[in-house]
Amino acid sequence: MIKKRSLSNGLDILLVPRNNVRSVSIIAAVRAGSAHEPQELMGISHLIEHSVFRGTYNRNMEEIKRPIEEFGGSLNAFTGKNLTAYYAKVPLIAAKVGVEIIMDIIFNAEFNEEDIEKEKKIVLDEIAMYEDEPVENTFEQLHKIMFSNEFAFPVLGTKESVSKLNSLKLKEYYLEKYTPKNIVLTIVGPEKDLESLLLDIEKLTPERKGKKCAFKSPIFNNNNNNNKIRKIEKSKEELSQIYIAYSFKAPSKMSQDFYSVSIMKTFLGSGMSSLLFTKIREEQGLAYEITADYSAYNDNGVFTIFAATIPENFEKLNSSIYENIRNINKNSDLENWIEYGKKRLSGRYMLETENGLNFGFLALDYYLSFDKLIDIDEIVKKINSQENKNIIDVSNDIFNNEPYISIVKPK
């Protein structure tokens, strides 16, 4: 059973027992992502994520990475809209040092000016690389026309915003956001090891004051305002395919329709046996890639269909996608598709429990979203209890609206 511990300084810790493993997974989630950034600091969360690995007041760059990697472990991080996460997976013999290093980089980063300048060049190269990547282009311009708040900002920031960041700004932001109250630590491993690691964590946590940042949700551009663009196209050199994303407003994570939409997303676009893959790629040969995705937030959600095809197939692809999503209730095999969605979705939840790191992220996401501990059996029960009629109704509600469309095509 997952246990929650809260230290006196506000740090929440999730202990996820896995007695049949020989590893420990450690995840530190900071409630500070790109959606929390003011416009003039775009990209600061991502640059901090990079820079903490350059050195702390206790360790240099090699002393951060090597003690984990020499035992065969892994250390990594990512920045999202609502959080920045740092994670390590190590064999039991290195559990203590793994925890110490994660705690060190989230509380004691040095931000040496010379190192920050080096890391800025790396991030600027990363931004340039994404500017050349058609899939990233498709979604970046989609967010710009779809959202009117910070969700429109790129997670990496822009060349202009990142170039203006410096060591002082990073330190100030880090000290403001990287506080015990604004962090949730998740540890997965054998139960006896978790309890002993808990003592180390308390010693390594500073009494740094700060508030807990609330998770943010996207604000959509007003549908009724004719000045708002609903479709955007961009032409690029050296492309042979057209890339297209259709995004629709969808229910929130807190909605009673959350699991119905998740099932619908799964049978529409998850796996090579999904409806869109079967109908559009296998039967019609209209696209090499086609997927569906559902991103749910506290106040609302986004349902997106993404496809890539050659220019001569584009019109047929476009028509076929609309035909399939707007006539779901007319599909003669709909009950079997819904059953596929339920089985695949519940199965994927169950499989996540087999991997310590993956299960740690799942438990963390559930806690951050719902402020409660995850119960896989309860989730599977909710998935399987969704009525077909509700899945059809919520699908119609989503797809009867006009989507936001982003296209990147050959010049």
C-alpha cells in the first residue's frame, strides 16, 4: 500500500512499496513549469532543469552523474507545463546516494555564471533544432492560436527570452519555486529500504520558506471572436509530407467524463489496432502516422488528432478523419471498439505497476491531480464501468465543435 509522509517543513513524500524489485526509483516533482512563468522569463524553468546538473554547493558535474551511472543507474529530468521533474533509478546498493543527489540538485544548485552561459548555448541549440522539426513546429504554432494564457508559450522559451536569462535570475526563481512545500518526492522500492531512506530525506531537506503553486489550466481563445485565428499553416523547405494537428476542447481531469474520454482516445488512436490507424492507414493507406491524444487539466482538457501524409493524400485524409470522428455513433462495430478501448486502457494502467519508475510517475500524477493516493483496482473498475452511451455522447460533444488546426507543409 502506498504511504504518504509530510515533513514539518511541508515536503510531501510518497512511499511506493515494491518488495520484488532490486532497485529504487526516486522522483522529485517541483510545481513549477512553463505555465507558471511570466512572459519575460519564458524558458527559465527548462534552463534551471538543465543547469542544476552543472553543479551544486556540494558536488561538481561529475560528482552528480557518476555515482549513479557507475552502478548502472540512470538520472534525468524534464520540464512540462505545470511541473519540472527530476528522477533517478538505481540498484539498491546505490539507493542512499541516489536520494542524496536528487535532494542536492533540487535544493543546493549553485548556478555558476560561466556554467549558465554554457547551458544557455545548449538550450539555444535545442530551440534551433526544434525550429527545424516539423512535428514540433506543428504543435508550437497550434498552441499559439489555441491558447490565450501561458500555455501558448513554448516550454523551451524563445531565443530572445533565453538569451536574457542569467545566473541571478535563475537563483531568484529557483529559491522562490524550489521549496519543500512546492515539491512532492516519490520513492519506489522495497518497503524496508523506503523507511530507512525517509530518515536521510528529513536530514537533507532545508527549512526554506515558500508557497505551493497551484496547477494551471489552458485558457482557450474565444470561439465567438472573429479576430481569433482557428487555423494556421506554415510552409517549410525540404519537406515531403504534410503534418496536421486537430485540437478540440475536452472535459477536465475532474470531470465525470474523464474516463469516458480516455477510453475514446484509446480506441481511436492508441496502438496499431486502433480505429483511426486501422481505417486510415491500414485500409485506405492515407497516412504513415496517425494518433490521438488527450491532455486533461483541472479546469478543462484538449483532445488532439495528429497525422502525417504526402500532399496528394491530404484532402482524402482530412475528409476521412472528419467522417470517422463525427460519425462514431454510426460505426457498426462500435461496441467492439469501445471494448478494445477499455481493455487496452485498463491493461496499460496495470502494466505500469510492473515498472518501478513508471508506477512512481503514475502515483505522483494521481496524487498531484486528485490529492489522493492511487488505487489501480479502483481505476480499472471506473474504466470498465463507463457506459457506452456516455462514451458516444461525450465523443459527439467534443467532435461537433470546430477544431483548432495547425498545418506544416512542403514549400
